[in-house]
Amino acid sequence: EYLIDRGLEMKTVEEFKLGYSPPKKNAGIKYLKGKGYTSDEIRQTGLTAKGRSGDYERFYSRVIFPLCDHRGSVVGFSGRVIPGISPKNIAKYINIPNTRLYKKGRNLYGLWLTKNEIRDQKEAVVVEGEFDLISPYQAGVKNITAIKGTAFTPEQAKLLNRYADTAIFALDADAAGSEAVRRSSGIAEREGLEIKVAVLPKGYKDPDDLAQDKPEKFREVLNKAVSVYDYVIQTAMNNYDSRQPSDQRKILDRVLPFINQIDNAVVKQHYLKRIADRLGVSLDSVITEAQKVKQPVEQRRKKTEKKVKSDQKEKTRRILLE
């Protein structure tokens, strides 16, 4: 009833294998032990954890989302509380911890269902959570996947790049979503993905909201997705008064470190000129300011690369063989 009230059809519920864990803290434990599994084996899956008075279930009294790898094998679970049924003092969403089977940073939710459509279109819509994927999918947007939060990892980018050339980020319309786009774009581009951003209209907090209310509008927003650099420039312009010198400085402080990450000199020059035009200042002055922030960016990149190489050297022979 809860899922149907949220606008999902039974066909969708079955397609995503959505389930339910009853409001009993040991119902699943009893069931699995009845099948012959030991407490230790159940604990290794991440379904249970050790408490003061014995093992307890993580997911009791929740809607359950099976998490599959890109081949369709179930490797973990996440759960959401049900209003009016679940206890009021538990977290709204919980995710299975990292286990031998499931590593959050290496998986993309829904990819087992959507990878063929993504491959056909060479383009993937990237959203945050389960419902942000399921509602658009039901509305006909099949080339979509979810990163399960705001942290987009190099492993996820590499996996997505097997199927797509372009990633359209349609994250939540809040400060965290905006910041996530900035962080994720560099990671995605290093793996060869072109990045675009779909900006949700005012009044809609996430893709789930928009796809439920106006699915055709969500598709329109995706079609109008802009370059990540245009998005960063526009966001900064929206937050400050570009006519004031003090705010112009804040805009440059916000935008230039991001633009300096562009490797292609022609593309970089294009966006530096766009900033200059938007601020009504000379291109030379913007280039001068960009040079001032270039050095720290390069130093951080070299420091990161040095650390990665150092970590690789420390790997044991056994790990390298594995």
C-alpha cells in the first residue's frame, strides 16, 4: 500500500524486487537459522549485527531494496522506514555495510536493469537514491542509474564508462547536490565521461518528485542538460551580485579552481571568456586571476598522485595476485 501510494505500479515493484521486513527484530534471523545458516554466516552478509543481548536485524520494519551488481546478482540490501508503521526513532534510510560481496563505492543501483538502454543511448542519467531512479524508470526514462548518496567514486565512474560516453547528473536540488556535482565531475572526466547537469525546476526537491508529478517535464529537463562548467558558472552567478566588485571576486574564487581543472587549453579559454563576458570584465584580467589559483590546484593533484603511487607500492604480493 505504501509503495502504491507513492505512485508505483505492481509491475515496477516486481521488476525491482522490492520487499518488506516486518516490525520484528529477529524474524529474518529465525527464518535463516531454520534454513541451516549460522549466526556468523548471517552476520557476514550484513543483514545482522552484534548487540549487547545478541544479534539483531538491521532492516526490521522497512521497505527493502535488493542491491544487485551489474550482472543482476543480489549483493546487499537497503531499507526505508514506512510512515505510521516503522518506529519513529530509527533512521529514515539505512544501507548494508561493506561486506565481502558488497562495496558501496563500486556498485551502481539499478544498473542490472538499465545497462542495455544506457549502452544503446551512450548516455546515463545519474541520480542519488532508489526512488529517484525507480519513478523516472517507470515514467519511461530507462537509461538511468543511482549512486546511492552524493559521493560518486572512481570505481563507479569506471563501471559506468563501460556503457556510456556521457553522464547527466540529476541530483537533489539542494546545496549537497550542487556540491556533489562539482566533486563528481572531475572524477567522471578522468574516466573519460562527458558531464552534463540537469537542473530541476523550482518547487521540486528531487527527480522522484518531478517524475511522479510531471514525467514529461523531467524528460524536458534532461534534454536541456547543460555542460557542468556552465552549471558551475551559473550557480555562482545566481548566488552573488555580479555587478558588485566584492561579489565578482567571490564568483571567481568559486569558479576558477574548477575551470583550472580543464586539461584542454581551447575548452579552458572558452569558459574563461564566458566568465569574463558574464562579469563584464576583460579576458586578460580573468586569465591573470586564473593563473593565481592554478598553482595550488596543480600541487594538490601532484600530492594526490604521489599518495596513490605510494599506496600501490605498499600492496602485498598476495593482494596484487588476487
